[in-house]
Amino acid sequence: MTRSPDTQDTDTAACPLLADDEPAPFWTYNAEAESDLLLVCDHAANFVPRALDGLGVPARALERHIAYDIGIAPVTRMMADALNAPAVFSHFSRLIVDPNRQLDDPTLTPAIADETVVPGNRELSADALEARLQSFFWPYHGAVARQLDAMTARGRAPVLVSMHSFTPILRGRERPWQIGVLWDYDPRLPVPLMRRARARGWQVGDNEPYSARDGHGYTQHVHGDKRGLANALVEIRQDLIDTQRGQRAWADEMVELLRPLLDDPELYKPYRQ
């Protein structure tokens, strides 16, 4: 992806695995936009720094869904433009360290990803894991937290939408949904979003093909649920957005789905169970 002129860089000296000429582990787009919606993209890129030597996987593996969420970064950026919303993107492969996993989850640094062995993740020492967290995980989540803090300071609780994509077939199982919506206990955004998508003819997964209730996710729970923010994690099937035409179509579709829902004032209040 072409990096935006309003990319927010971080001090790579504080990121032990990044060389001075390598990109920051995140970038922020439309940071000063007026919308109270924040879009985040956990798996936006497949970048691996030189220090990790490609993690020992074939180069073609870094083009697969195991390395990043195919198609979702351009969709998210187009949505940000249309909705005049800020967005925060990761800029590292999920194979290095997955920013949407809890720190005790075994898939945080997977040794095997969809039948592909990742030699660079085998028998990872505590120090090596810490270097990855300091270089990638924490800077990205720090950027998300700072953006939410700045938006909250304007006087309303922001709305958080986390954008992902999923492979059409996993372990021989076809996934029929065009779109999935992951959520835990706050129904304010996900329930009407699913209802609206179904009314437009889409097959929608309710906590499919993954669930926000299984405890492995990080971004949605830490930045959304723990703050009491209205939130949803959206998954779009990758074969629908693996071309520029598909990305434009689904960016437009997501804007059509979300725009009327964002007029609900109840979304901008902290949620209490």
C-alpha cells in the first residue's frame, strides 16, 4: 500500500527490530477528521523487517492470508475518505506478532499458520518475543489509544469499527458468508449493522467466521469494550476484495451500511451492562 502523506511515524530507535530506513509499525490517516468514528486495520500489511530475515518462510507465503488481511487496507482507507473518519493501520505482518491476539494466546506468534511452517517463530525466546512486542505490537496499540483519547477529548465517546478480511476456504471448509460481524455484549452497532446488511441481500455471519466471545481477540476488547465504546469487528471475504474494483465496491457498500447507523446518538455514550 502507498503510505499516506499524513502517516504518523514513531521513533524507530525505540523499536529494536526496525532499521532507521524501515517504515514505522503503524500509520494514522485523517487524524484530524471530524467524524467520531475510528476505523482500525490490525492486519493491513505483510511487511517483515530485515532483522527477521523473512521469518524463514517462502516469499510467496507472505502474499497469502496468513501474513495479512488481503484487500482490507484499501477498503478501510476509502471508507475513511467517504466518512471523513480517522483510521489507524498496522504496518507489519501478523506472522511477526498478531496485534489482535491476547499476549497468552498461542497464535500470537504462530509456529504453523494454515499448514505453513514459520521457522522464525519456533522456540521463540522471551527476549525475542519482547523485542517484537516493543517493535510492533505496543507502538500500534499506542497509536490506536492516542487517537481514541484525542477523539474522546472532544466531548463524545467515539465509535470503533475494526476492519478485517477472511479467506474463502480454510482447512477445506468453504465459508459462505460475504461479511461477518464480530461482537461481544454491546449490541448497539453490530445488531443493526447485521440487520441492515441482511436486508441488502448479504449472507451475514453473526460472530462468524470467528467469534468475539472466545477471548482471543485484543483490539476490539481492549480499545472498544473496556472503554465502553460502541464497536464492531467487520470481516469481508477476501475473494470479494482482492481487486481494485471489488475494493471500491465494498468500500461503498460499507459506507452505505454504516452511514445511517452513525446518526444514532446512543452510539456516542459509554455503554454500561
